[in-house]
Amino acid sequence: MKDIRILQGNRIAPVMETAFAIYGSRDQKLFETLFPEIVRRLRPKAAFAILDKKLYGILTVGDAVGRFIEKYTSENRQLYAMMADAMADSSLFAFEEQILPIAQKICREEGFGISRRLEPGNNLPIEWQKTAYDAVEAKRTLGIALTNGHMLSPVKSMSLIFELTEDTTRFDMEHNCKNCQKQDCPARSETNLKLEIQGRDAVYCRKGSNLLTVLRENGIHISAACGGNGKCGKCGIYVIEGKLPVTPEDRQVFSSQELALGKRLACRAVIENPLEIAIGSGQEESFAALGGQVGEDMLPKGNINFQKGSFGIAVDIGSTTLAVSLVDLAEGRIIDTHTRINSQRAYGADVVSRIQASINGGKNELMECVKDDLCKEIQALAEEHLSESQNIQVIAIAANTVMMHLLRGYSCEGFLQYPFCPQSLDMEEHKAIELFGDLPKQAKAAETILLGGSSAFIGADIIAGLYACHALEKRETALFLDLGTNGEMALCVGGKIYTASVPAGPAFEGGSITWGTGSVSGAVADAAFHHRTIQIQTIGDAPAVGICGTGVIAVAAELAAAGILDETGKLREPYFKTGFPVTQTQSGDWILFTQKDIRQLQMAKAAVRAGIEMLLCYAEISADEVETAYLAGGFGYYLDVKKAAAIGLLPDKIMGRAKAVGNAALHGAQMYLTLQEKNKMADIIRCVKEVTLANEEKFQEFYYDFMKF
């Protein structure tokens, strides 16, 4: 027998603003006159049933309110009838809002989540209303009839159909106006405003919505390095038509000329009227991400004999970029690698911002962001290189511990305070279709392996990087550095691996820098003084748009060498107040390197260098005993080691031993596909000894020493 749940509504009443939107104007006196009459006639009741991996529901507020509306119609009191009808509709919507959490609970009890909402007459044929009606036995359970045209009677009733998923963390239950075919819906005129975005399809949003949130909800992920707190200025947009008032944060970030041109912070903008905007340049569409181990396209082959036509996918989920490789398992060959911006960057440049966003209700959005990014790249690689008969057997994913939690939809609360307890550090194996859902045909039968980590701050990306560098096998004394918003490092000595993580902040990725940007086309990446003028090198030799992390280090090193920047990090006059002019943009604006920028760099480089010195202390060795310094990631690959040593970021003695290894995490995932060496991965994790630096007095001493240039 079917399990049909029958639910009674509680204290349902018309919602004034919704009723006014449906009615078409505001008439508070009429609303208040009819309110008690409507309320006493409401009889809210619902029934739900799960059938064939769908949740079906029928809601009604009863037929008494319908008869009340018909009375006014028969008396030719049309305004009263129209307002009563609108109030009844708003009551039904209020009942829906009350009942949805209960429906969510029903699904969770049965081991399901909800992947999407289906609506008869909108994204389903109207005939599906009968399917819902039959599923809950609405005539017996609710006393509702169904007309020959598949309409419910009483008319103030509605059907709900939800597609179920085994992902119990996902509950996408709300009606989405932007996908609704009823563009003439009266509720849309007030509660749903049109937002036009140059070069993209228009979207709809509620009055009073935050612009950055609306962009995120519609898959438009512009940078918001500060997490949407109005500080970094990276989410700037231009108003083309309509009005966005200037906020105090806008005045702090933008010049009077930019404000006059309509530039505003999306994170501070509140939409009160129809709007047309342009997303500003430099939004990282052309981000230069590093795809893998430079110069290598062949992988070692293990004892597993893969059949010809077997393929794998290797993934590195970085906080800034994602890298996805297609690997021929039989030949041990990397076929191609795609990179893209991690769309989660719209929720903040650093992991702390994303932890907060997840805890504050954004967990599902962050999870869907990265899943969608990965599915798109896997799809693209399959379309470009595979026939329909070729199969992807396995997907291996490396990521730092926070990124792995966001991918899985795990709680991030364990990262908030010491002793920092992640929900999981284990290697996990899942069916790809269960983890991702929407995958190309060739990947639907694939297994997914989430590589294991060591701690909250030494994740699977660092373990995979050490595996790629053969950290334990070579028995060499080696330093491994992966520098970003966190400076993650490992020192391999005599079979032990000392690890640490330091909060470097976003300076190495262009964040918190006045003219900072990611590694986009036109970012200043290198600089040199010639004949008292500074000459710059931009990514792609494109016109300058800002300064990326390696450019920040290069400019600082050159200013220090020229005597413009003293040992304490102070710019000499006349640059102390205004900043040093590095170069000009195409529009003639000067890209300045300011005193504030130097302080941000000082804090970042002092934290990293202090961390290195602490690992050397724990291992009881000096820097000149380090045989190889592996510099991982895009920042390490493009870093000028001499300039990094000149400002004190790296010890002088390892300059000649530094080796850029590219995206070591991705290469570790690629190697794992062909070798499947679980034991070696586990051995690396077992050999890790994490050094906690926060309470170390010596770390503080090193930190203050290395603030100097």
C-alpha cells in the first residue's frame, strides 16, 4: 500500500505584498476589509506520496473561499472579487511555503534529496496534474475533483512534483521565475524585475535583491575576492539603463569619474527597478591557469593492464582554478588538459570566505558550482577526443581539504576553530554518476576516487604533489612549496615529512592589492628598471589591466634594488602618499603600487618565510642542506626565484636548487590513474608530521624579522 502523508495547514493568511502584486495595485483598505472574511474560510490541507523516484503533492485551501469569490462575482462587485481572488492565491502560496519544509523532511526520512521542481503547465505537460492527483489519491484524501481538462477543483488548489535524488544534502524545491514560461504572470511585475546583462540572456529577480547574489544564482560568477563585503572592488559592474544608488563602499573603492560612468559594486547593489548592466573588464574570463607538469605528457604505467580505449580523468580543484586532464590509461599518455576559473570564486577568493559562505546557507550553491564546472570540462574533453564507444573508467580528484568538503557538501564548521576537525580526510570511492549526476555518456559508468589528505590544512592536493615529486622514494632532503592564499609547505628529511600551512592572504593571487588581479591577460607579471624607468611584462603581452602575484613581487624587488623602497618597506617621497606609478591602462589610468600594497606583501612573504624557517628548525637542518626546492602551482611556476629571494620570501641558499614543477597536484592525480598506488599515498600520509605554528613564539620572531626587505 502506498504511504500517503496527509497534512493540515496552520494559521494560513493572505500575504499583503503578494496579493497586491497579483491584484495589480495597492488597496490597503479593501485588503483589510476582506482579510477576516478570507481567513475564516481557508481550509488548508495537503497530501504527499513518493512514487517512481518522484515526490507528488496536492495542496488546497478548500472550496469555501472559492464560493466567497463567486458571491462577489454574481453581485457584479468585480473589485471585491478580484481582490478576494488575489488574497486566496496569496494564501495558497503561503500554505506552500509552510508545507515545503515538511515535504523536505518526508524526503529525508525516505533517504532522498530533491534535484529539481517540475510544474505541470510550465515545464511539464498539464496531463501530469492527473499523475499527481492519482498518486496521492486526492479524491479520497482531500475531497478534490479533476476536470476533463486536468484542472483541480476547487480552483484554489495546486499540484507539486519534485524529482528525487539520492543526494540527501540537496533540496532544490523553489519555483524558479526565470525558467517559468508564464512571462505575463501578474506577480512578476512587482516581485520579479528584469535584469539585462550585456552579452547574456536577461534574468528576473525580486525587488530588493542583492545584485551579486542574483548573478550567482544565474550562473554568472564574477570575482568577489573579499566574499562580497564591499572591500576588494573586484565585483565592479557598469549601469547602462536604470538606477543603482552610490553606496559608501562604492565611494571608497571607485573614483568620482568611475562613479559618474555608472560603476558600482555588485555586492553592495540592491535592485529596486528594472536594470541593464555591463560586467566590467578583467573578470577573469582569460585567466591563465596552469594545466599540469610542464614538458611531460607520458605517465609511468603500473601493473594494471588497461584495455585499449580505456580513459581516465584527473582533476585538481584549486581555490582559484580547476584543471581537468583526459588520460589514455592503456598508453599512459596525457591527451589534453582543460583549465577554468573555479566559479566558487564568486563567494570569495580565499577558503575562509567560502567556509563562511557554506555555513551561512550557501553549502548547496558552492557544491553545485564546482560540480557544474567539472561536468562541463569532462563533457568538453569527451566531445573533443572520444568516440561514443570509448569509456572513461576512473576519475581521480585532488583538492585541498576545504575544497574537497565543498565538493561533497560536507559541513565546514570543523574548520572554524582549533583543533580544526574536518568531517573526512579519507580517500573515498564513489560512482561518478552518483557524485556528479549530469555526465557525458562515456563517463556514466566511471568510478570516482577522491584522494586522501592529512589534515585540515594539508590536503589531498599537497599529498598528491608530494607523490608526483617522489618525495619518499628519492630519499633526498627536499622542500615543497605551494603558495596561494595559504602557504602550504613540506620538508622531506630522512623519511619524515614535516608540514605546515601559513595564512599568506590573497596578495600572491593579486587579492588585497589596489590594482591587483589574477593571472589574466594584461596582468603585470614581471618588471625591471632600465635607465631609471620601470619596464613591465604583461601576460599575453596584452595592454595592462592590473598586477598579478608574481608582478607584485617583481615590482617590490625592483623598487628595493633602486632604493625607492627601504628596508622597512617604506616608499620614499613622493611615492609614499600616492603610490609608485607602474604603467598605464589603455584608458590612461595609472596602475599604482601603493604603501598599502607593500604592507600586504610584507605580511604574506613574512608568513611564508617564517614557516620555512620553522620547518628547518624542526628538522634540525639549515637551508643549505636542502637539495631541491619544488615550487608547485602557477605562482611557483612563473615566480622569478631571484626576485623572491631578494625580498626575503625564499632563502638565498636555495636559489640554485629551485625547481618549478607546475601543477603537481594534477600530475599526482594523473599518475594515480595509471599506477593506482593506494599504499604509496597512504605511506606519504603516515610519514607526515604537521607543525602547528600559531602558538610558536619562534614563529612570531621569524615573522617580524622577515617583514623587512
